[in-house]
Amino acid sequence: MKKIAAVLLALIISFTLSVPVRATETTEATTEHPETTEYPEDPSREPDLVSNAAIVMEASTGQVLYEKNAHDKKYPASITKILTVALALEHNVDYNEMITMSENAIWDVDLDSTRIGLDVGEQVTIGDLLNATMIQSDNNCAYALAEYVSGDIVSFAKLMNEKAAEIGCENTHFVTPNGLHDDNHYTTAYDMALITRYALQNKQFRELAGTLSYTVPATNLTDETRVLWNGNKMINPASAHYYEYCEGGKTGYTMTANNTLVTFCKKDNLELICVILDCDGSQYAYTDSKALYNYCYNNYSYFYPLSDFSFSTEEEMPEDVNVILNNYYSNLNHEMFDLEVDTNYSLLINKSVDTTKIERNITFYDQAKDNVLGEIIFSYDGEQLGSTPITSSTPSLSTALTKEKTEEKPSLWSRVKKVLFTLLIVVAALIAVLAVYLVIAAIIRNVRRRRRSRYRRRRRRRRDDDYYF
């Protein structure tokens, strides 16, 4: 009987304790992990992201289409390798060159980090290192690339920071070539987009970043091959996160950095770079990226503001252009030079923009710069959208315009200098003539003096001869 009572008491206690547990579950339900949210019913609305920092940048111009905390400093993790590989390629590496893995490249890297199992003394090619770094995100191989380019990682980090500054990064500082955590190793979404844009200028980088798999052949230390698969699921057709327009990218993760992801996509000739930083969950890095690409491709397109432009029919031409341009338009000297502008120039604008309200301002410089005479500036609602130069194919145009401009509007000081210069030439000429006259006169006097002296000597000899005779 006591046993039965004990069991009943235990059941009662369990039931009693289950009440607050159910309340806790209700509380947790209100604080679920955030999800990437798109708004297909309103494509113009920006998606809600899980990532704490993100950016979408147009690859050719650097135009920013979307940003979220894009200038906040974050830890990049392995997307650091984008710059590492780009710098190695910039040094014209030979893919077939064989290198030997050093002790530092193996033992200075955390053994628990991503690696393909290379060992000290193992010989692989530069091509193996590049592919393993970009595809498998091997930290030993990134270290070996840094040693190959600069001798050691300290020197390579200096090279990385110099290149980042050259590109335009203002909130970036690198310490390692692989992105393993260091408090002083940080970047921003905007800076990382600039770095990726720089890297994409190299065709070899594009190929590496878009390679789905690669096989490292047998080496001097193993007869086995190593098959590598790209960690970027957006280029893998077998993945649920596959995105048909994605051409490549690089993943990253450390416990401190969280998930990071850089990808680049191309649709309808519009190439975009997307950077995701500090994302809690790799799947959300992908869903955030895909949502941003969908938003940008749905809302932005190219507009060609000069497709029907012609200088001969342009009514907005300013009247106070210099005399050469006036001559050109009045046909007084039409054959002097030809004005040119890129009629294929494009603006990437939001589809909500009324293109009929885009303003076009034509400006000519006071003096030509090489073959550039001015520019056409486009603006909308007071904000500049872009500009394109006005050029000429006429040789030595800058010299011609400068000469014409000087003849057209000489300043008072220019006229005074010209008069003074003329007077100086006249005075110099008079002095030269006087000098020549004095020299000739001196020569004539000297000749006459010699003649008189000879004449006197002859007369003296004659008198002497008459005396003795």
C-alpha cells in the first residue's frame, strides 16, 4: 500500500512540475530563432535578415544597392582567403611550381581548424594550394601561400593591409592569411565587397572561386588522392541552397566571427557581390544572400540615358563654352575636332525611378585634360546618379585648346609680359648691334694705327738712307 501511495505521490509531483515547464516552452516559442523573410507580395520591400551585417554591391562600378550595418567592424573568418588568393595570383604564380610544406605552415595552424591533412615536408603544387585554399578553405595551404609570396605571415599581413588600403578599405586590418581568430583581424561588409570586387578582376580568381570540386594528386608522402568539394552550397546543384545565378564565392566560420559568406552572381548582365557577416547559422547566411539577390534583381535594372544622344541635336548645350566649341557648333571650324560620348553608358537604377525626371547636366572644362573636354552628369531628385566623360579623338587636343583659350582671353598680366618681352628683345637687339659696331670700330682703328706705324717707319728709313748717300 505504501508503494502505491509513493507512486501516486510521484505522479502528482510530476504533474505539478510539468506546469511551469509548459510555461517555459511558451516563453521559448516567443523568442524563436529569427528567419530570413522575403516579401513576394511586395517585391519592393527589403527582406528581413538574420545576419547582423550585409551589403550588395554592383561589381563593375561599386554601386551599393543594399546595406545593413555595412561599415560596422566584424570578424571575417575564412573569407579572408579571398584577399590571400588574389594577392598570390597578382604575383603571377606558376600553378605547376612545386613547394614543400614548412613546419610553420603546419604547426602554427590550429589542428582543429579546416585542413586537408598535409604534413611537414609534403610537396604540392601552387595550383594545389590555391584550390585547397578557396575550395576546401584549408588553413595550412593559405599559410603556405603567404610564405611563398612574402616569406612569412607578418610580411604577408603587411602586404594585405597595404592592398586593402589601396583598394579603399578604411575599417579593415588583417593579421593572418587564413582568417583564424585574432582580435586585431577585422573588416566590414563594405570593405569586404571592395576586396571581392578587386579579386574579381582576375579571371583565375573567378575560376577558383567557382570550382565545385578539385582533386589533389598523390604526393611524396602519400599515394592517396584528396578530393575537395567547395563549401559554398550556392554553386552546388545538389544542395537545397543552390542558386542558379551564383558563379562563386567563399564561406567562413569561427565561434567568434559566426558564419560569414561572400558570393557573386550574374543575371541579365548584372553582376552583384553579396557579403554576409556575423550570421547565426550557416543556412541563414544562404537564405539571407538569396533573399538579397532576389530583392536586387527584382528592383534594379540598367537605364541607358544616352542611347539617342547626339551633340548636333543637343538643345541643352551651354552657350558660354570656349571659342573652339562655338566654332564647332557654328560650323566655322567643324573639321577641327569631333566630340564623342559613350552612347552605351548605363545607370543602374531602382525600377521605381521615373526615368523622364533624370536630369542631364553638360559641363565643359576650362582646359582639356588629355582628350577629355568635359562630362555629362546625371542626377535624380537632387542626388547624383553618375557621370560620363565627353572626349575627342583629335590629337594634341589639350595643346590646341590651351593655345586657343590663351588667344581668346589674354589677361592684363599676359599682355604686360608680352610687351615687356618684346621690349627686352628690342633692347637686347640694340645692345647686340652696338656691341658689333664697337667691335668693328675698334678693329678699324687698330688697322689704321698699324698702317700709320708702318708708314712712319718707312719714311724714317728713307731719311736715313738719303743722309748716308
